[in-house]
Amino acid sequence: MREIVFVRKNEAKWKQSEKNISDLTPDELAESFISLTDDLAYAQTFYPSSNTERYLNILSARYHQLIYKNKKEKGGRFITFWKYEVPLTVRKHHTKLLYSFLFFAVAVIIGVFSSVKDDTFVRLILGDSYVNQTIQNIENGDPMAIYKSGGSTSSFLAITINNIKVSFFAFLYGIFCSIGTVYILFQNGVMLGSFQYFFYEKQVLSESMMSIWIHGTLEISAIVISGGAGLVLGNSLMFPKTYSRFQSFKQGAGDGVKIVVGLIPVFMIAGFLEGFVTRHTRMPAVLSLTIIFVSLSFVIFYFILYPILLDKKQQNHE
């Protein structure tokens, strides 16, 4: 697009953004700021050192100063991060998240298939200690008793820290041209597939799922999304498009970090559920299904539907 066409297309919106900035609501302020920074990024790419770029840079700086000028507004920034920035970043990379899900799903199938073909595969993946303990629990009539071990608080902290660590590895390993991220997804997918087949083989699959997926719905979804962030990082190095490789990497790293940091509350909730709720293996099925359904609905809404709706809303205002 020629610069003059770009200016004519957006001039009215920019002029409107200059008026009464201090009177804007937090939502309007955030929406205008995101739109301006997107236009600024476009101008920096296609019209570097132009008057258009300088104008947008100055206008964006005014919004930035207003948003960050005091502690109260930093609190608003905290809300804006999860209300706008994370969903819009996720929407921008929905395709990578889909690829991450497909890699993970294939790995789950491989885990199941390998367990069917080789009786020792489950022990290889899960370890003899876990398998032997679980078999003993099944014989005692409580297949999920292993989740009752340890204190609730200590389990919550340990699980949450471990899950966050896994998510950051899934992201950071994307720097190896996405291969590292695919490896993490493959590793966790195979583990899940063999894990679930083990309970199927012991004829306690439904009971295991009613307990495991209380926390697993959020935990597994977050790992897959972290894998998507890793693919964003890897693709930014391999496919810089119109940017320099360094610029592309900076953008990919920034977007990936934003997605992974946005997942921290999800991992905290998953850790809380595993530490405090999953251990109640005899809870009513209706309660278990309700927690699973609410968790799945949240993932679908916040990471799929809401980003699409927010993106469409932003486009309609441009």
C-alpha cells in the first residue's frame, strides 16, 4: 500500500485519537492505543523515517504516558493485559496454536498405539514406581489414591511451579527452529496417551478421567498453548517475511512471552485444583463434570472465541 493511501485510509481515525484523550474510558484508551501501535508498526515496516511514522510515534507516546503515568493506572494496565493484549496476541497466532494442538494430538495417538503394541511401554514412559503403586491402588479399590499423597498446599505449590517451568521450556525451546517445542509437545502427548491407555487397560478409565481431568483440562490446554508460543518464536526466526530476522525475532519473542505470561493464572488454578480438589477421588460425578465443563468452556471462550470477537470489534472501529 502506498503511503498516501495508508494515510488517507486512517487519517480520520488518527485525528479522532488526538481529541480529548484524558476523557477516554480505560477500555477506549486501551483500544485506541492498540490500534495506534499496530499502525505504527506497519509504518515502521513500510515507511521508515517518514513523517507518518514520526506522527504515529508521537501520538502513541502520548497514550503510553497516560496509561503508565501512575500506580493506579498500572493496575488498569494489569487488567488491560489480560482483557486485551493476551487475547489479541493469541488471535494473531491462532494458526500456530492449531499446529501445536495437532502435534500434541498426534503424540497422544502415538502414546496410545505404542501402549497397545508393547506391554512395557507404559512402564518406560511413566516409570515402574508409579505403575506399581497405581496397580496396588486399583487392587485396593481407589485407583486415584496417588493424588491424596502429600499436603494440599505443598502439592499446589510444587505442581504450579513445575507446570510453569514446563510451559516456559515449551516456549524457549522454540528458539531451536521450533524443533525443541515440538519435542516438548511430543513428550507430553505420548505421556498422556500412554497414561490414559494404562487406566483403560485396567478398566478404570472413566473413574480416572473424572478425577484427572479436573485439573488436566486447564493444565493440558495451557501446555498446548505454550507450545503455540514456542512455534511463534521458532517461526519468527525461520520466516521473517518483510522484517529483518532480528526484528522478526523480537516480535516473535515479545508475542510468545506475552502468551506464556498470560497462562500463569491458568497454571495456578490448575495447580490449585490438583492440590486441593483432585485428591477428593470420591466426589460426586456431577461435581467433577461441572468443574471439567467450566474449565473447558473457559479455554474455548478465552483462547478461541473471545480473541476472534475482540479482533472483529477492533477491525470494525478502524
